[in-house]
Amino acid sequence: MAVDTAVIGAGEVSDSHLSALAGNPRTNLVGICDIDESRATAAAKKYDTDPYFDLDDLLESVDLDWIHVCTSVQTHLPLAEKAIRAGVPVLIEKPTTETVAELDELAALSEEHDVPVSPVHQHLFDPAMRTARKRIRSGEIGPVRGVDLVYTGHTRPDEANRGTWVFDLPGGEFEEGLPHPLYLTLGAGGYPRGEDDISAQTSLYGDYEGRFDYDSAQIQYATEEGALCSATMLAGGAQNRTIQIHGEDATLIVDMILQTVHRIEGDYKGSTVGKVKQSLKYAGGHLAGLAKNAKLVAHASYSDEWAPKTKIDPHKYQIDRTAYALQHDLSMPVPLSEARWTIRLMEELREAAERPAAIAMTD
């Protein structure tokens, strides 16, 4: 039976949810809600559903199985609370909440009312990331020893891609996008051993008209299993979004832009022939990965079937998997615990940005 679903928020990000819900055979899009009546009406017309301008009216008018919160982060908790108290499962866009305290309040409400809540961490479901995590789970590279993520070319703080509300965040638009590299690090390497095992450093490289605390960030932590995980995130510059996952037996290099995964193994530093073989293997794997992705894109573009589209669109994939979980009373594909650690890492970065610059020592 299809899951009757509505979306709160008719801004830019909601379109990814609306298109996924409208085309998914597991879901039935029954409404779009926004306090801006013109936006709600336009979105409802585009997706052939009903517009609502007040959440209370939506919850009273429709018997919902699922609701998507796609509004500014400052509104996530009160909107989700209304849905939870009405018994409606919630999918919340990132960042899930502004603070860990809010996240804990959300988790407590979810548990108290036995209503599942899950964050949107869609890039965990990119083709390359799905492949990498499957290979990690299979034991192909052995126990994970460390993760190194590089995420450059990130949005600058003073760009309002999601709306001017981002300027209320210490890192502006840059900070709004930080959950992506942070949850990718968590997804590849695991959660921190404890809150005291996290270290962070930030800097402000650019000049901006508005006041922002940082546009460059580094985070590092150790996991319970002893893996050392680090992430470097920079606003602007050339885009480089790669994840190196170092196992006991091999390393996976995940290119999140080209959506390729390459395996490095063995000790070839003393052999010229070994270096050449490794280079050829890398080039061959790279081309094979690109060919596979091109095939997936072509299949999704020319097929009327739903499944191929989920394989190339991570929003569609997560929404499809979450709808399936709701239909079959399964655990959410992304747990709130991952959202909590993501927000905790963000808080550590904010705290680092607030620390005064180190005073140079003189003789």
C-alpha cells in the first residue's frame, strides 16, 4: 500500500522531495504546505497535489503516513514536534537541528511517541558511496584504519543558495552545507569514540561584506575501533571531493564528483614495474567506473521505470528506501544517531571558530 505523504516547505530543496514522491510507486503525494501561499500553490499545481498554508490545517485535513520537513533549520524542531505528536513519521532535511540539545529533544519525542524520524543524508546513497560501503561491509579491505576526506570548492558563506536565513549561521551558506562531508566521514569511518575524542580547527580565508566566523574547517576524531578519521572542507576554489578509506588490506579512493571507486593494494614503492602496473590498473578502473556511470545515466534517462532513477539520484534512493522501511515497519536507513554526531561535529567547528587566534610567542 502506498505511503500517503506531504512536504512542508516549497523552497528550492523541496523540489527534490516532491519530484521523488510524485514519481515513486511506493508513495502518494497528497499535499504541499508553505506559509507563502503563492509558493505552495505553484508547487501544488506543478505536482498535481493540494496546497496548504498552515501545518495544523494539513495535519487535521489529511490522514498522513509520512511528512517531509524542507524548511530553514531554525524551524525544524517545532515543525517536526507537531508531526510527531500527530503520530506522523518525519524525514528532515539537513542540518536536522541547529544544536545537539535540539536533536536530543527531537530523539526523545520520537521515542516517547514511537514515531520514526530520520535525517536526509542523501550522499550516503550516491552510486560510488553505496559501492564503497558495500565493499567495506564485505570485508574486502579489512578493518578500517582511517578515513581522509577532502571537500573543496564548497559554497562560500555569503551565497544564499538556500535563502537568506543561512546568514544567521556562523559560517553562512558554507556551514549549511557542512553536514554533507561530515556525515560522509561518519558513514565511511564510523562514529567518534566519545565527544572528547574530537578536535577541530577553522579559519576565515576570504573577505566578505557580512560577518562570518569561518569558511575553512578541519575535523578529526578517533572511533571506538581505533580508526583515525579526518575531514578538510574549504569554501571556494577548485572542486575536489574525494574520500580515502584506509583498510588493513587495501585502500579505497572514492571520487564523489566522478562517482568512481578505486582500490589500492600491495607494496610497490620499490618496483618501477609495480608502479606502472598500479598506474595502469588505476586508469583502467577509472575508465570502467565512468563507463558504468554513463550506462546508469543512460538507462535512467530513457527508461520509464522507477528503479533506474533511484540508482543515479541519491535523494530518490533515500526516499525510496525510507518509504520501503515505513511500509514494512523496518528501521530507518539513516538513524538519528548519525544526525546527532553530524551536529556534534558542527558544534565543535563553531566552538573552534569562536576561539581567539593564537598569540605569537616572542623571545
